[in-house]
Amino acid sequence: MHPHPWQPTASLKNLEHRAGLLWRLREFFHRRNFAEVQTPILSHDTVIDRHIDPVSFSGASVSLESEREQTLFLQTSPEFCMKRLLAAGMTAIYEITSVFRAAERGDYHNPEFTMVEWYRVGDDFEQGVQLLSDLICAALDVDQVDIFTYQEVFQSSVGRDPLSATRLELAQCAIACNLGVDLNWSEHRDDWLDLLFSLVVQPQLGTLRPVIVTNYPASQSALARVSSVDDRTAERYELFVAGVELANGYHELLDPHELEQRNQRVLIQRSLDRKPPLAAESYLLDAMRAGLPACSGCALGFDRLLMVAVGASRIDEVMAFPIERA
């Protein structure tokens, strides 16, 4: 890393590799007839997630003519606006853009980072997984991607079925794995699942070749449909390479009423976590009420993908100016 703050933290070689990988991804989507789109980075809406905090601007005036104060958000994902484009009639779209998340900094995190996100109308769960598999093979020059269910990888590493184990059984597993918690650490079953998955399961994923984990618990469905085969699971999938999560995808939820209910549950959780409130209504809900077509979509952390490609251990090695030098 260069000692002078005006200089980039990434090597020039890695920045050249970054440019090449961006070109490779654009070529991948171009060959499949995806249109590249540009959506707002600053928006009235924001994704509602228990664990993701947007950067907000309270009391902002959006024009010289308007004196009405509003709260605007730097986007944590282009998801809401991209789905509005699908509802308006676009069928296969992708975007490569800067996104922002408050209070995220570490080896794999910077408050501003680059996301690649895509949606294709008509794709079901299996087709969404296959497209992600094809993309990672093209991006990293690998021949094979392993695909396992969340249930399979959790049972293999933890020795418990995550779909049927009780909160107490999961807590006992965490204690047996010496994760530094006691039985009173959390009253919520999902917290124990997340703890065990992130500290015990995830480090083992993708060590030989990329791994896509599918069928997450329905309680962790976010904006994915609940499975019609097993309603304990959601049609959600994630990509891991060398123990690092790179992408998160869904067979997308279409029901605006269900989204409203999920948003309310998350807002209650955020309140209990003493996090700032977020608006439940959005232009996305309006678009879904008008009719969002059946589709699958996925978001990929580009900087992490580049880290894997060049063997970097910190995100600073693959971006020119992380937050301390921005």
C-alpha cells in the first residue's frame, strides 16, 4: 500500500485487472441480450433489511423550486429501481454501479463498493441459479460450480438439520463449537442459524471450486418466493468462493401484499435493534401492485469477485480509493 494518502491503495496491475474484469462481465451480458441500465444512486426509496443500514440525507431539498424537506437515501442496491423497469416492460437488464452501506468497513467491506445486479423476465429458480453459475465460470475461468442446498451444507458442517432443529439445539451446537456465546445470547432462532452458518459453515464453502448454496430457510427469504416444494425454504441462492460470499439471488417475490407484511416484520426487528426507522411505502410497491412479471435476479459484489480473481486479502487492494482516501 502506498504511504502517501493521495495515492491509490490498489496496485496499478490490480486496477488494470479490474478494468478487464468489468469488460468481461459486460461482454457476458451483451452476448445474452441483456440491456445495461442506469438507475438513481440517490433515491426517495431504500431496501428494507434488518442488517443493512443506508446512508441517508435528512431535510434535503430536491430542487431549487421545492422547499419541502425530504429524506433521501444513497442506494444499498439498485434493486428497487431495476424492478420498476421490469414492471414498465424491460425484460433482461443489468447494472454495474456504486452502492453504499453505513458503518461497514473491514477486510471485505467499504462503505462504497461496486455491485453488479441483473434480472431476466421468465427465468425460474433453476434458470436463475444456472445463469449465476455460467457467469462465475466465465468471470473466473473455471469449468464447474458445485450446487448444494442450505440444508445439505449446514448438516455436513454442523451436524444438525437447520430446517427442523430447535433454537435450543442450535444454541447447544454453537456452544459446542466454541463460538464465544452462551445459551442466552439470542432468543431468535435465525440469529443462531446465522451465527453457525457464518462461523462454521461458510469458511468451508468454495475452497475447491465455486459453490452455490440454494433453498435458504423461509424465515430468511428477503425478497424471494417461498418454495412450492418445501415451504420451510425460500427460492434464494448465494455464491461462495474460498469462504467468501460473492452473490445473492432470488426467484423474485411478486406479491405486493406479502412484501408489505415482510417489510413490517423487518421494521419491527429494526426497532428492537434500535436502528433508524425506514419508510414502509415505496415506488417498488406501487410497481408490484401494477404488476411485476415473473423473473429471477441476482446481485454480485464486484470488488469481492476481483479479490478472489487476483488473490487479494483486503478490499483496499482492488479499489483505487477506499473511504480513508476518498
